[in-house]
Amino acid sequence: MKLTKEYIDNILVIVIEDKEANLSKAEQFKELMLQEVESGARNLIISFKNVEYLDSSFLGALVAVLKKLLPLNGKLVITELNDDILNLFTLTRLDKIFTLKSTLQTSLETF
């Protein structure tokens, strides 16, 4: 799984570079994100600007990251979703659990 990481102030911005976020990448993604949290990252933005397809196993990985962050007073913002992926979050009602923003700038403003 290809990711780029950048800190903007104390916010870790992760950009998923792959076009598909699916079962074959979910476990590796989850492990990488949990390592970041264990290393001290508390404010995360995950950008899906390059992702065209997202499946339920990857949604599960995102939920696992959020569950790890919440007791630590951390925050996770998901940004730059295409319409199909945004609809998936809405249909699964995960839009009520995750903070979803349309741009990186609006994501940064939530912290």
C-alpha cells in the first residue's frame, strides 16, 4: 500500500496513493495507522483524493483506527472522497461516526 505522510503543525496528513482501498490493503493500512497512533499521532487527516474504490474491509480498518484514537482524545478526519465513496459512507451511516470534509483546507480547520 502506498501512502504519503506529512505533518502540518501537529496534524498528520496521510494521502492514500492507491486507486483501490480494498481487502488486500486494509490490514496493512490499519497496522500502519495504529503504529502512527502508538508513536504519538493524535490528529489525523486521511485523504482519499486518489482512491476510486473502497470496500467494507477498508471501512473496518478506518473504524479500528478511530476506536484507537477516541480514548486518547484523538481526532480523525476523512477528506477528498469521490461521490461513490461518499455515498458508501452515507448508506452505511458511517457519515454519522466519521468527520468527513470535502477539502484538505476544511479538514485542517476542524482542529
